[in-house]
Amino acid sequence: MTPLCATQPAIAETELRHLQTPVTQMELVAIPDDSPWLYSALFQLRNLQRSGENHPGVGDLRVTDDTSMAVTRLLSNLAVKELPLPSLDVFSGGGVSIQWTMSSRELKFSIFPNQEIVYERYDGDELFDDGLLKNISAATQLMSWLPLKIYAAEGR
């Protein structure tokens, strides 16, 4: 009988280095049991940051460390228990957009490398509201526009 480990491919050196990389303080905030969508969103962000490239004529699609930290901070501070998985995309200049769609409603945050955050809320194809996010805690209030279960940040 062949041992199971003999049939499994070896861990790639890059993956081994990834496993040895210390976690940041923001990653420690992620509690999958409390917010299961958060782990997936942070995984998407890490993939965007790793795969970004500068395409002449198209733009710089690399996610900066400052943008990554701002996205992590925003996602980790949303006081929402049940949330569908967001869609994360990079846009030219090193920014990241986060979008949730529920029924006909859509909420989108655009995080720029200077850590400015702009939100847009859509009802169907119509822009309902947009503006500059003044502070991270205001994001939970914007989320309440979607049909979600919101809970107090202190109760986490």
C-alpha cells in the first residue's frame, strides 16, 4: 500500500513561504465563525494583490499595501453577521472596489491608494446615492440599506 503522502504533490516553495508569513494585526480581526464572508473577501484581496500588473496603455493594476490595509480595515469593521460574498476588483491606479448585490440593490465601495473611500448605492440600474465615506464606522450604516442582519459593533 502506498502512503497517502507519497501520492500527494509536494507543497510548492512559494506556498511554504506563504504559510510561514506572519499574519498582520488586521488579519487577526477576521473571525470566520462570526462573519463567514470575511475570510473569502480577504482571500480575494490577497489574490488581487498578488496578481496585479502594470499594463502600459491600460493602467497600473497593482494593489498598494496602503490600499490593501484600508480594504482590510473596512471589511473587518463592518458590523454585519450575514452578508453575501462581495466581489472585489482592482481599478487603474492601485485602487480596489468592493461590491455587494442583493435583489435589485447594490452597494459599492471604491478604496483609493490615498485611503479615500467613495460609496455608491444603486437601486436597479439607477444611482440611488453616492458620496465620500467620512469614517469606517459609517460603512455599517450604509450596509443597512441592504436587507441584512446588522449588529452592534460592541456586541461582536
